[in-house]
Amino acid sequence: MAKLEYTLDQIDYQILRIMQDNARTNNADIARELGMAPSAILERVKKLEQKDIILQYNAKINPDALDQKMLSFIFIKAQDIIGVQKVGLLLAEIPEVQEVHDIAGDDGYLIKVRTNDAAGLVDLMRNSLGKIEGIISTRTTIVLETVKEEQKLVIPTKK
Amino acid sequence: MAKLEYTLDQIDYQILRIMQDNARTNNADIARELGMAPSAILERVKKLEQKDIILQYNAKINPDALDQKMLSFIFIKAQDIIGVQKVGLLLAEIPEVQEVHDIAGDDGYLIKVRTNDAAGLVDLMRNSLGKIEGIISTRTTIVLETVKEEQKLVIPTKK
DNA sequence: TCATAATTATGAATATTATTCAAATAATAA
DNA sequence: TTATTATTTGAATAATATTCATAATTATGA
């Protein structure tokens, strides 16, 4: 899927750093910051996209603004054969499920779910999870408060 | 912090939907898609930003491209007084820690950590977590494979 | 090392977009 | 209904994106 036969240099790292910080930074600004021609930056950004190094650009929306105040993590024990992930794929189809991780240990999956409230969570568990065959059991962890939530990667410096 | 005395309408939702899908969509394109003047869209986007509805724009970078192939979740039992989160704030300062959630139950925190490999994780636990006072114990869950990882919210339709 | 090839950057030209703002509309409240 | 406020439009200008030929740089192999 991702074709990573590609070596990133310092300039790429700087671009990634800027983009990771603000994905709407325009080419001209990046070019100015790096002291290069906008066309050169454009070229690199396109390549980063094509090589699947930059996967996507997304806006982080305030969950409260959409009344999605409840965040939970659910451990799901499933009877999937290791590496097949049938249950995992079904879980991934649920819109409220933001993340699905196949985890080590007998739990099977760890999923991250955002709902309006507790009722929404119950709903989801009953209607969505409940309909997936192969789920043996679930264990839910409720988030009281989120202190940090980013997906920023640590980008290498110098070298 | 966030001032949410603001009611979103269908147009706002559409903008959010577009932005959530591709944060680099330009104003002109959004305007065309919604059949409105670019200036009107600009106005709305600015407001969405100012009202802390759109929190930030970020590029999702392929972790593999930066050799961050290891993802783990760590439950941290801490002796924080409920609601004070001293440990939580210290955890949030660690760059490899992408998320810190204060969770219900006696576990305390659930954090999401990205490192190069197992050695990097051990390093982090020893050097970073190890230096935080107030951590009573940790329980680590290793991610074998991620099936889905987004932060897209479910945006209401019609009404 | 040198020459050639391949890659990447530049700079200028053009196409598009962003941004501003006054006027017009629409929505809301009194 | 009328006044008030908020939003949208449309036009004008500033700025950015994009293309592409040329130049510079870097990599490669004899």
C-alpha cells in the first residue's frame, strides 16, 4: 500500500513539521520560511503525498461543538483468527468508532469511541457492537477528561 | 476556554464535513461546492476558528515513514488527587505521548504512545515515565496492527 | 576524477485564489 | 411593521498556486 522507498531529508522534515503544526499553511509561507522557491516546495509536498508520507489533511473539530462529549475505550475480546480481523473491519465501519487496534494479549481489539453521552454509548454497544458476530466480551473504560489528544509524530532533527 | 455560545447550521456542518475530509480544500472550492460566494465561506470559516469549533488543521503523517512503527497504550495508576492531574500534565509533556486521558476507575490515566520500536518504548518508560513522581504502576498494551485511526467526528445531517 | 545522467531548484509568466469592503439581503426582535 | 443585527454578495485588489523552460545540484559509473 504505502510505497516508502524514499529517503527524507532535512527539508522534508521541516515541511512535515510545518504541515503537522498547521496543515493550511500555504506554499508561499513554507517557501519563505525555508528560503526556497514556492515551486520547489510544491514539488516536494506533492511527492510527500504521492509517496504516502503525508496521508491526509484534516481539521480537528471540537467534539463539544458537535455534542460529542463522551469518549470511551472499549476492549473487545473476539474470536478472530489472528491476522484475519473480520471483527476489526466490522468495528471500523462504525462511524462513532475512531480507532480500532488489534492488540496483543487475549483481549483482541481496543477501540476508541465518541458518542453524545452515556446513552449514546449504550446505544452503540447494543445496536452496533451487538450485531457483530464473533465478539465474545467487552470491557469499557470511560474517559473523564482528556489532557492531551494529538497525533503529532516526533520528527527527527539534525543528524 | 472554548466559547461555544454558537449554533451551527447546515452550512456550517457542510463546511466542517469538507474540512474534516480535506483540511486543505480551498475557499473557492468550498464556495463552489456549497453554491455560495467565497467571501461568505471565508467569513464562516474564520468564525468557526474563532469560536473554537475548528481547533486546528493537521497533516496526518505516516508513522512508518518516520520509523515510528510501535504503538502502545499504557494504563497508569497514579496518586493524583482527583481533578488535579499533576501526573497527567507531566505525561502530556512527553513528545512521544500522543494522548493522555484521565479515566474512571482506579487506573488513573490511559496514554497512547508512539515509539520507534520496543526498545524505544522501554526507553520511554524508564527515562520519561520513570522520572514522574506519583506513578504507582503501569500496565502496557501493545498494538499489533491498527485497523482504523481517525479523529473524524460524526457530523449531524438534516434535522 | 570526470563526465554524464538524473534529480531538484529557480524564476518568470499565467491562472486561481484569498481577502477586503461597500451595498444588498435576510433574519430577528421590538 | 419597522428597526436592528447578521449574513451574503459581488467587484476590486492582493496574494498565492501552478506550470514549465532553464539552471543548478547531486548522484552515478567508468
